[in-house]
Amino acid sequence: MWDDEVFTLTDKCTNENDKDNFEESEKDKYLSCAESDLCWYILELDSNTLSLSYMARGNTLTYHRVK
């Protein structure tokens, strides 16, 4: 499902469900997916870690690079 969708890196949520939320605009900190109507906030991004907060519930997803 998701591997066939377009994710957009933006300054705020652009998906239909979250676009009217009053989150602060931050340069390139949001990942939106219009087709699934989902949005995540990038909490941390570096060479080893990606942490995302799901805007609808605030759940956190953290991914670590496997070497």
C-alpha cells in the first residue's frame, strides 16, 4: 500500500484530515500522504535515526539504521 504512494515533505500537514490543524509551520518538518490522509512530524533525523510523530494521535515511530 504505502510503497505505491507519494509522500510530500512540507512546512505543515497538507493531507485533507490534518490541513486545518493549527500546528506551527516549520521548514520541511512534515511528511504528508494525501492518498492515505496521513501526516507525520519529523522529531529527529540524522544518519542513524528517524523519529516521527503521527499527527492524528501523537504516537511516535522511531527507526534505527541497521549496519
